[in-house]
Amino acid sequence: MKVPNVECPNCLKQLPLTEVLTAQSNQNVIFTCPDCRFILRNIRTSKG
């Protein structure tokens, strides 16, 4: 199964979902771009 790509909102580079998203125990998600170091915290999901 192919992993979907996610585009960084800062540098627009497309990276695999598993490399840039981290799930937290409180149902929030953190996006971290390894190229430009952009971080977006507390991304709301359909579960919370």
C-alpha cells in the first residue's frame, strides 16, 4: 500500500505522511517538515 504525500504549507515540498505527522494521545496531530523545520501543532482531527 502506498503512503499518501502531504504538502508542507511553508515550503510546499511533498513528503510521505508517515514522515511529517505525529499523533498525540489527546487526538491532536503535529506536522513537522524535516526540510524547512516548519511546525504546525494541535491540528484538529475528526476524533477531536
